[in-house]
Amino acid sequence: MALATLSAGAAFNQNMTPETWTTMNKRILIILHQEHSSPGRVGQALVARGYELDVRRHALGEPLPVTFEAHDGAVIFGGPMSANDDLPFIRAETDWISGVALKSDKPFFGICLGGQMLARSLGARVYGREDKRAEIGYFPIRPTAAGKGLFDDPQYVYQWHVEGFDLPAGATLLAEGNDFPVQAMRYGDKAYGIQFHPELTTPMMMRWLEHAAHRLVLPGAQPAEQHFQGRAAYDQSLRGWLDRFLDHWLPEKQVSVSSDTALAAGGR
């Protein structure tokens, strides 16, 4: 499968090489874990800030970069697998975080599974609750003193996970929840991990509810109608959180592009 690049001025380009990337605009590495996964609103927001997206599906055989010279940051997204799974791509991505991403001192952002792999790469535990309780749907989280500039109090966020992670040594807790205490963390100045899904678009939510409907019977999971009610009530504030976070994570402002171009990154 060819690598894909999404720019502010073009659709996915499968003919790019690392040599040509060095002469182009700033770019963010996007690591997805399934064939039809999308960076969603995170991708849209990055494109709107003038970044190109280098999309790689390492789980499907696309290589990880051996250095970070051609990238200005990285986002690792979620997936149905566990950070504890003994799978070659899980081990490789976890090692890549500590061996390449964090050593580069460039922005890193782990979402759900990506955040859990960040925690594991730093020596922390990733765990499921003994009572099998899940967080699936919209749930409130609370900022800590360190996270008050980023999060509302409470901040309702969209969750879809059955595992959480402990706070690694040396990391800063930014937001906490009831069922899984660590909801957002920072390691150093540029690496962040979260449990929730700010990338979610409405079509993505509908696909998840259809293809993973069997998970809605888990303890703590909200019924499908409650997901739609939560989206109507809380989606605007979660959009605001994503903008605040990206402005903080990537503080250098990029040239903005039209919303139509940004939507090429995946849905509404």
C-alpha cells in the first residue's frame, strides 16, 4: 500500500517520496490502524493550519520513518486493538515512540490507543478494569490545575475504550475522570496522550455504532441514542477544545485554508 500525503492545496498524493517532502510545507505524520480509518477533525484542523498530512497505516505494512527529519510532529490514533497485544506493529510503534518520536523533541500526540502506547513506552501500566467497565459515549472529565487552560470544567468528551493507563513517572496529569482516572497527560513540553476522541465526525460515530454495536452492552457503555444526544449537547465544546489544544501543541500559526479544503481530511 502506497504512502499518502494530504496537503492544504491538494488531495492525497501517493507518489510522494521523503526526498520531495523536504522541499514542501510543514507536515505531520499521521499513524492510523485500520484500512478505512480517518484522521477526521484532527486532520481537518491540521490541514486548515497549513500542514500536510503524511498518512501511514503501519498495522497494514506501511513503514514508520526511521528519523523525524521530514516531519514537524506526529499523531497516533486509536483502534480496536490493545496496547498490551503481542503484535509486531504494536511493539514497533511503542518502541518508535520512545526511540524516535520523543527523542526528536518535536510535537507528539497520542489519541486513545496512541495515548496508551505513549504511556507504555514510558513504563506505565495499560489496564482494563476488573469489573469490565467501559467508557463508550460522552462522559465528563475534569481539568487538573495544570490543565485548566485547556479544558472546560467539566469537559464532556467522546470515549470509546475498555482500557486506561496509569500516569507515567515524570508526566503531568492534565485531566481526570471517574472510571479511568488518567484522561489527559503531558510528558515534557511537547508529548501529549489522551483517552478520548476529538477527531470524531458524525459519519465516524455512525460507523462505530454500526460496526461495534456489540460493545454497547458492556457495563458503563451508553446506548446509541445517548451518543446522538451527547453529540448535540457537547460537540461544540469539544470542537473548541480541539482548537485550543492544537494552538497550544503547534503554537506557530500556519496559513489558513478554506473550510472546503480542510474537509478533504475526512467528514464533518
